[in-house]
Amino acid sequence: MPSDKTIGGALLTAAILGLIIYFYLLYYYDLLVLKIVVSAAVVILLGVVAWIGWTMLTTPPPIEIPEVEEKTEEKK
């Protein structure tokens, strides 16, 4: 399994290459690239919102522990 530094270096390299490719494509195909990037950002953002909503919807409520409530009542 790769170390955290290896993964971090790979992520940094991928991000820098992604920026270089993005600006290169933006220089030649500006409107098309902007449409693709904005569409991808909207899809990712709404996907995260949907995932959070699904998680909140399907997560069961926490089980109440009666012992903790009794101890708090005794302190009052």
C-alpha cells in the first residue's frame, strides 16, 4: 500500500497537470471548455447534495441510552 506522501505527490502532480491542460484547452476552445467545466461542477455539487440527503434519509435515528438521562436527572 502506498504511503501518504506518495498519494499526496500523485494528487499534486495530477492537479498541476489538470490545470495546465485546462488552461491550454481554454486558450483554444474557450466556450466549449467553460460549458464542460461548469456543467461538471454543477453535476458534482448536486451529486454531493443528493448524497447528503440520501444519507440523512436512510440513517436510522440514534438509540437513546436511559442511563445517561438518569444520571443527568440526579445531578439536578
